[in-house]
Amino acid sequence: MNPVPELAPQLKQLRLSGILDSLDARNHQAISAKLAYTEFLALLIGDEVARREQKKFSLRLRRAQFRTTKTIEQFDFERLPQLNRSLVHDLATGRYLDERAPVLIVGPCGTGKSHLAQALGHCAVRQGVDVVFGTCAGLTQSLNAARATGAYERKLATLARVPLLIIDDFGLKPLRPPADEDLHDLIAERYEQTATIVTSNLDFPEWDQAFPANRLLASATLDRLRHNAYCMVLDGQSYRAPRMAPTAPKPRAVAAPVKPSHP
């Protein structure tokens, strides 16, 4: 007697219908290996837990809104010999998340700041942490758009609660009102409550230039970002350097034939 037709609706009712995906294979394994009933059950439950964890991981990865899937394993450390690898791998463990500490990454264009930030975010997703990735301009625009519909406080609270917020390209464009105030409010709400990663093309002493209209606001915002922060400087050749076309070989000079001399 095949119990699967009867099991299917019951498993669905219990929200365990995923077990059906591996039930047949595990049943054959149990028969061939002469497993005890409890061992067979443990295999099925293990499969279900793995399926649910994978589903959660995929959902967190989708919500993070990374530009691309960048991981620590893909990061080319050889291009950045001055980078502190030990610090990067320590951050990858997620200790800064428990500390609720900022991570600040600066360097010229194309040195891998966004890659490294997203790679740390990917590590956090693997560890079961919710992550949101966005550019500084995009995040401030979303807050301003929420203001227009009366949803500013709700949007700010949502971004403030995210366990890891990655703000990419800080200072790429000057922060004009109300973007400068919105960023300040966001950083102030997250201060010592949640972890934030910030990338920028500006050197650390130049960060106040991102607030041209209000230097006092710049000081208040940056003091919170820099407090207990892990700082990394990426200094090397750009990943986006154009490929040079191969140089065509110069044509060899052909000697003119020598005419024989006649007496």
C-alpha cells in the first residue's frame, strides 16, 4: 500500500509538504541500509530543516538588493597588498555585528570597495542576518520620497532597524537639503544600535565635504560614524582599467636586392 497519497494533504496541512521531495529517496535509503525508524525520521527532518534554511537564505539575499553576488572568496587580495587581510577575515566572522560597530571603507574608484562591502554583507546573510544594500543617493532619495507620501517616519524606522545597512558611494554627490538631514537622522537612529558599512571615494579627512550646506550637521553625523569604527583603506590599481590593445609588430625592413656589378 502506497501511503504517499494520504500523506500529501496531511503534510501540507502541517506545512511540511517539502518532505515529499526527498521521501522516496530516503525511503529507499532506509530499506537498503536497514535504518531504524528514528534514523529514517531524522533524515527526513534534516532535509526539511535544510530546505527551510535555504529558503530563508534566498529570501534574505533577495531583500538585501545587492548589485551582484560578490563574496569574500571572489575578492582579489593580490591587487591590494597593503590591505589588512586579517581584519577583513575577522569582519567576515560578523563580530562587528554583535558590537554594533561601523565599518568604513575608502579608496579610489575601482579598487573594490563595493565588492568588499557586499562580500561582508553576503557573509552576514549566510549567518542569518538581514541586510540592506543601497547607494547613499538612493537611500536619501527613498527617505525623501517617503516624506512626500507621509511615510517618512515609518521608512526611517524600517531602515534604522535593519541589523546591517550598507551605504555605498558616500560623498560621491554633495548632500543637499533635505538629504543631509535625512542621512544624519538615519545615522543617529542607528548609532550604537545596529551595524553600518559605508564606502566612499573620499579620504577620511575629506568626508565633511559631503555636507557643503551644513558643516555642523557633518560633524554630528561623522562623529557617530567614526566612533568605534573599523577603517580600511583600499589603495591599488583599478579593477576597471581598460585593456590595452596588443601592439602590432613592426614590419621588418626588407633589404633591396644587390645588382651584380659588370666589368
